[in-house]
Amino acid sequence: MATRSSPIITDETAEQGLQQAMSAVAAALADPSRVSILCALMDGRAWTATELSGVADIAASTTSGHLGKLLDARLVTCLSQGRHRYFRLAGSDIAHLLETLMGVSMQPQRALVSATPSHLRHARTCYDHLAGELAVEIYNFMQEKEWVVADGSALTALGQQQLESIGMQRDLRSKRKPCCACLDWSERRMHLGGAAGAALLSLLIDKQWLSRTAGYREINVTPAGTKALQRLFCVQL
């Protein structure tokens, strides 16, 4: 009795599928309004279409069309709560992609002067972890004290012990990278990303050493945080 054969997926077929998927992402990023929406979502929070239309300075009906394309490209996800729909980035890997694109897009100026606004350059969120000068200084300290392995892919036993001693807790159920070195697009140096980066930012905010600026990616250091960061990470503010 003849049986139906399963379709054979060749390397060429897989490559074509990857190329199509990459083209879809590139097309979704090709519009300035959609880029504005994605940048607004990089603070890690969920926004409504109405709020995002204000950020992108476009009509609400136009925003819905842009959000549809971002959903199709799997760059954002939609959460329904009651009568409202909230949109957020599909994950930390999307935030990392956007940060990388920002770095590539910045044209070097004479004397390599950063074009990043000073308040964002100092400290900001990159989805769910800390970025900017402050984050780079903390990461440099962690490297010098051997709290992270050389390539930044994991905390050392010492680093884990030291961070837990000040109250940092990681979600062991998380499937994301436990730790990674992210290239900071304004500083062009590394900061701490992955689950460890998210846990560290959460800790610093919970202890009220850092505070968010509502509706923005900007992060502020509190007076108590100035003393704590200097004591724990030798950060000079």
C-alpha cells in the first residue's frame, strides 16, 4: 500500500525561508513612524495604540496599520486587558536588534562626539536592563573584579555571590540568556544584558537607587543611589 511521503525540506528551502523572514523584518523597519513606535516600546512597558500615535505624531487609524505590520513581522506582541489592547516589544532580542541598528545608523562625527542626548547617554533603559554611561561603568567594574567571565556570557561564582549579597534575584525558569555583553550604542562599549542585566536593573529600582522618568527611557540616580553605586561598583557620578 502506497504511503504519502513527507515534504523534504532542503538547505536551499530553509535558506529561502530565512531570506523571506529577514526581508519582512527589514520592510517593517523601513518606515520612520514604525521605528518611532518601536523606540517608544524600548522602555519595556506596554503602550496603547492611542499613546503610540502621540509618540509617532500620526493619526490613530494610521497607527493601527503600522502596528499590524509590526505584529506580522513579530516585532511586537499585543496584550488584551478588558476593553484595551496594549502593545509591547516581542522580546529582549528585538530591543537588542534596535540598539544595534541605532549604533550602525549613527554617523561618526569629527572627534567622535556622540549625538546622543546627554540625559539618555548617562542612563537609560534598553528594554528591561540598564544602558548608557552608568551601565558601562558598572560592567567595567564587574569585569575588573571578575564577576563575569571574559566573554560576558555568564556570571562567575564570585559575581553571583556578590550580587546575591545585595539582594539580586534571577528568574531561574527564564529561557533567555542568563547573561550577555551588549554593545551600548551611545558608548560603543559593553553593558550587562540578559536575565542578569534585567535582574540588576530591577534590584536597583526596587532599592530606590534608580528611578524611571514616566513615559521615557531616561533613568535617574537618587541621592541614596549615588552613595550605593559608588560603594558597590566604584561608580563616580
